[in-house]
Amino acid sequence: MTRSTKIFKYVCKRLLQGIPIILAIVIINFFLLNLAEGDAVDVLAGEAGSATPEYMAQLRKKFGLDQPLPVQLMVYLKNVLSLDLGYSFRHDMPVNELIFDRFAATGLLMTSTIILAVGFGILLGLLAAMRLNTWKDAVITVFALITYATPLFWVGLMMIVVFSLNLGWFPTSGMTNIAAFYEGWDYVVDVSRHLVLPTITLSLFYLALYTRMMRASMLEQYGQDYVVTARAKGLTERRITYVHVLRNALLPVVTMAGVQVGALIGGSVIVESVFAWPGLGMLAFESLFARDLNLLLGIFLLSSMLVVVVNLIVDIIYCFLDPRIEVN
Amino acid sequence: MTKKLLSINDLSILLPTGADRQYAVQDIDLELNAGETVCVVGESGSGKSLTARAVMGLLPAPHVRVGKGEIIFGGEDLTKVTYERLRELRGSEISMIFQEPMTALNPVMTIGDQIDEIFRYHVSMSPRERAEKALSLLVDVNLPDPEKIIDAYPHELSGGQRQRSMIAMALALGPKILIADEPTTALDVTTQAQILELINDMQKRLDTGVLFITHDFGVVADIADRVIVMQHGKIVETGTTEQVLQSPKHPYTKSLIAAIPRLKPRKARSRAVEVVLKTEGVYKSFGGGKSLFGFGKPNREVKAVQNVQIELRRGETLGVVGESGSGKSTLARCVIRLIDSDEGQIKLGDIDITKLSRKELRPYRKRIQMVFQDPFASLNPRIRVGDIISQGPILQGEDKEDASKRAYELLDIVGLDRRSFDRFPHEFSGGQRQRIGIARALSLKPDILVADEPVSALDVSIQAQILELLDDIRERMDLSMLFITHDLRVAAQVCDYVAVMQYGKIVEMGPTAKLFKDPKDAYTKSLLAAVPGKDWHFGKLKP
């Protein structure tokens, strides 16, 4: 069996294994969310200011909230299996449409964040390890320490104050300039300009993390026996660093990055709120206060699917990076 | 007229300030001629490896560096040349092979690529020429199926194959000097014999000077032309192999050589009638389970122990001998029920312990205790020695004071100071830790001691002391011992009875003297033939 068919089989197997995991997540989320006091009807009634108990009961009946929990769960599961995530009474829209709209925005933010954090993290870590105990190493280490310790929302606010309000380089919020109705290339440029600040804010923490990890990993690999062998073979230090040490040092960083994609969604809630980025994080935040359980469950389902898929991608990258890992 | 390749004159290597001694290596002189093998022998910490690394300029800078002296190679002083010049010499004129072929190769690069690099950085050749040359090198070192191995990663090869690949790499450009730093220590004895033969062949063909670092006098006896004995960073004796092995002058050399276990089996003793441990048809395999949800192929199954029958009588030592992967350690673990066997009976006296539940087993646990191989990993670093020893009896319901008293007595028995009681394991040397491990095993007053390679991590002089201690204890406490080892010399010295294991099966079993004199099985014969230095009778020397 060739490697590619092996990998294909492995992907199918992992996706199949993902189904029960996701179902379990859905069920656990369902009960967790229902543990909280109040439902969408309470919120609607509260906002309306005057709702009779009869009207509230009527609403509950209409939404299916009067049914016992297990029945509600069964109904929900049945809908999920037919790819229908229900209806958001808050937004008066099917959850499917709402989520996929927002997902693109979050996906964009996350992808750019991961590329920035992992890419620069690896670069800075590499540089620090190569210039160990010099001023470059010290600067990088201190930078990593500070960004690691700074809260996300504060960084976001400061970014806005400095780069938007004072310098006027980037827009303060949103994803597009609503008034401009850009099309084509102009639209891309517009979105990119809006993307810069949220991406930097969200990636700083992870950038610091990967820098520190990469530095430690490089230093650890420098101490391995195969590096002595490589020196004894008369290779140049360049070759030893970039070919021998780098590839081995990448392995733990890639693993860590894969694990943290899930956490990144959590981090995006704050950043999206600060920058009014129309993504899933902000939607989740709003729907939590509106007790819009259908919408929340939908977001959670999508995030868990995302994590399963990203983990699979990381595992596949990993088995190309490290031949010792066998797919089976 | 032999050509002088390398001369080290008055070399000292500094250790970082604050180390336990100022010099790792002090005032040493050494010469190496073409076609000659010089063995540097010494125990751990003698500075033999650092000497070898200094020649290559591979000292762990900046902490460890050359203090004074010179290393002359081809008219140049290697301690003074530029880094670039040193790089040119490495791998082309002087090359090196290491002890642990698994970690010495880059795990994420194919063997072919790792050989290819040497050509790329030393000579200009087209990629095709390089590939052809790499392949022919793999053929030269007798690797099976070289077309496949050239694309293989290190983890896909066996230890011996990896070491052959390392040798192929080291000899790629026909270096004048090959430095071998314990290249066979991590290998099985039959593989070791093959690798030594390979190095010898290559040396003859290329007229290479070999600087061979080892702790094993058996290896020295087989391959060396001249021997240099090092202790605490100084050379204590040099001479031809004949001189050093037959009539050593320095007391340290004498004591080292006297400590080498003789291959001559011990005298047979009359066997007791009482059987303390008996296994019948024991099987154990690993893996082979179905994967989750039944997708994919079942995992590979390894039959570690197959149908093993052994019988241990009171007061005797039964050796289980075999190479790595033969299942000898698995058997030991089954016997003390660290792992459960799949099938068969393990009888402690009359009771079959394989069927007992954990709770039912508890009273029997104390009757059979284990001494482990690695004295560093097998003691909890956060627990004081006294507690390590007395924990067992306390768990078995003994009074705390009695257990402590007994721990003190045991420290006396294993030859440790009573003050050791309140210390932590890291404060002790390897040999002392192994004594702690033995005291711990003895604290429950067992009938049977299972010793899994108890001396293989120790230097030869320490090894002799521990073996003596084990023998003494067995005598004094009327213990029976199941002794797992890969070293036939050790087996010959301590075992009354020997069982030889291969691929999970016992291929031959018998009284030690008989088995060594007249082995029946082909595998036993090949094991005996591979023992390094078997034609030398080290034992007849007395310090």
C-alpha cells in the first residue's frame, strides 16, 4: 500500500471517528446550556417590558420550549443529523445562514492569526536560539515575556488608540467600510486594512508562546547526539541549524499550534468584541446574553467540527514532518 | 616503517570552574600510526571520551576546553587551526562513530541523505555520482538490501544496521583516522562481534588508524594493537595489548583486569530438593488487539514469551541469558506479576500466583522481590533512602520502628554507611544506588530475588563488587535468585543453572559448567563464540 492511499484511508477513519465525538459534544453542550437559568422567552419578555404569563407560555409552546429536556434533545439531534441547526428566534433567521455568514469572517481572522503567530514565532525563536545570550536573544525574550503577560483586550484597545485614533493608519472597527461599497480588488484591500489590528492583537499572545517554545525546542535539539554526529561529519553550522536542528525542533511547536486552534476561537470572542469584527466570537457573545440556545449550540457544533478537522490536518502534517509517526 | 598519523602531546582539558576537579584530562600523550588500533580504556569519568572529542574539536564548548598541549595531525596543531579548517578535516580526514546509533543519527532524515551530506560538504560530485557512491558504501558495510536502506529512516533499522550505516558514513571519504567512541556498547554480543569484524576489515582495506574508546577489556583483547589505560583524567599505563593484559604494572590496571568476570563457570554445587519457583507453559504477547471500532488491520502481535518452563530450587541462582528482545525481562516481570502472563502457571512453592487477585496476591508479594537494571531510574528521587527501604515492610503491616531498625541493619549488610538512611538517592553513585536497590528488595525478607540485569549499567570494578555482594547475600539468607543477564561472563560467574532464551523461547537449559563446555543449540554456540576476548584468561591475574 502506498503512502497516499494509507493517508486517505487514515483520513476517512479519523473523520468517521470524529462523528461520535461531535455527537457527544453536542449532547454535553445541550445539557450544560440548559443548566443556566432562563430561556429566550424570558429575555424577549423582559425586553418587551410587558408580557403576560399566558403569552409567555404561548411563545414557549411555539418554540418547543415547553417539552421535557430529553424530548427537546431528541428533536435537536434529529435536526442536526439532517443538517438543520434550527431557527434563531432572536435574529429571526435560520441558524445555518447566520453561522456560515459569520464563519467566513472568523475563519479569515483565525487563518491570518495562525500564520502570523506560528510563522513569526518560529522565526523569532530560531533567531533567539541562534544568537543565544546576545542582545538579540535578550530583546526577543523580553518581548515574548511582555506580550505573553499582557491581556488581550488591553492590547486591542491600545492598538486602536495608537494606530487608529492617533496615527490614523488603520480603521478602528468592522470588517469593511460600509459607506464605500467597494468591489473587486478595492474590497480585498479594504478588508485587509480592517484585518491588520485584530490579527496582530489576537496573535501577539500566541506569537510569544511559540517564540518561547521554539527557542527552548531549538536549544534542546542542539544538545542531541545527532548534532555532534553532524559536526563530526564536517557539516557547516548553517546546514546543521537549518536542516538538522530546525526540522526536529519544529515538531513540538506544530503539535502545540494544532492543540491551540480551539483556544483561538475563545480568544477571538474578546478581539471580535473590541474591534466589532462580525465573526462567530461576537455572535456567540451576543447569543449567550439573549439565551439564544439554538444559535449557541450551532456555534459550538461548528467549532467542535473545526477542532476535529484541524487536529486531523495537524496530524497529517506531523506525519510528513516526522517519519517515525506511522498512520494506521 | 609505520606512518605516524596523530600525536597528542601533553594535552590537558579544562573542566568548568566549580566542577569536582580542575582537569577532565591532564597531561596526556598519545600516538596513533596508520593501520593501527589503539584502545583507550577506562571507567566512566576517566576522560577517555573527552580525549577523543578533543581530537575532532568537538568538546562541549565553551565550558570544556583545551587548557594546554597540542594535537598534531599532518603537521597541523588541531587545537590551533581555524574552525573552517577543522570542519574540512572532520568527516574527510578524521571521522568518528558513536556509542548510541539511535540518537547519533538524525531521526527525520533518510540514511541516504545523511551519507549524501558528507559528499556535498567535502567534495564536488554530481548528485548521481553521490547516490552511486552512497549505495556502494552501504554494500561495503554488508547491509542487507542496500537499495531499501538508502531510503530508510534510522528508526526502521536495527541497532546493528544503524551502526553499520554510521560506519559507512564515517568511512565515506576514506579517512586516515577513525575515532570510535564505545561503538559496540549498546549492541548485542553477536552484533558486537560482527561490527568489530567490520571495523577490522575496513581498517585493513583503507589502512586507517583507529582510536577505539571502550570500557570493555574483552573488546580490547580482540582488537587492540596498543592499549592506553586512563583513570581520573590521567594515563596510568600504556603498552602493547600483550603487555597490558598479561603483565599490567599499575595497580589500577591490575584491579580492573582482576574485576573482569571469568568466562570459566563456577564450580557446581549440589542442588537442593525444594523447588521455590516453577513456571509451566508461560505465554505472554503484546499488541495484537483490534483497533478502535474494528477499523483497519489489527496491531502487530509480538510473542514475547512462549511456553517457558523453568524451575528454581532453594539456594540456587538460575541465569536467564539472551540478547535484547529475547523476552528475558518480560519473563522476569511475569514471574513477579508486574505484568500478567496470558497463559500458564507460575508456582511460588505450591501456589499458582497467576490466578490470584491483587488482594490475594499481597501476602505472596514479599516472598519474591526484584532488583532493577537502572539504579538511577529505579529509585524515587524524592524519597529518602531509609523510607525507600522501610516502605515495603510498613505496607505489609510491620511496625514503623521495627522497619526502620531493619533498614539500618540492611544498610550494614549491603555495605552502606548508616548515615545513608536520611539521604536522597541522587547523593549516591551508581554502585551505591544499586546497593540501595538490593537493600530495598531484601527488606521484605524474600525467598526469591529476581535480578534484571543488575550490573549492566555499572563499571566493571563496581560490577564485581555488586556480584560479590549478591552472592554473599544469597548464601547468608538462603535466597534463590533468578538472574537475568545478557553478559555470558557474568552468567558464568554467578549462575548455577543457565537458561538461554531466543525469540521468547528457551532454546537450551542446563548446569552452567555443562552448558558452557558443551553447548548443544546452535544459538548458544554462536553466543559463546561472540563473547569478546574469549581466548584470554583475565581471571588468572591477581592484583
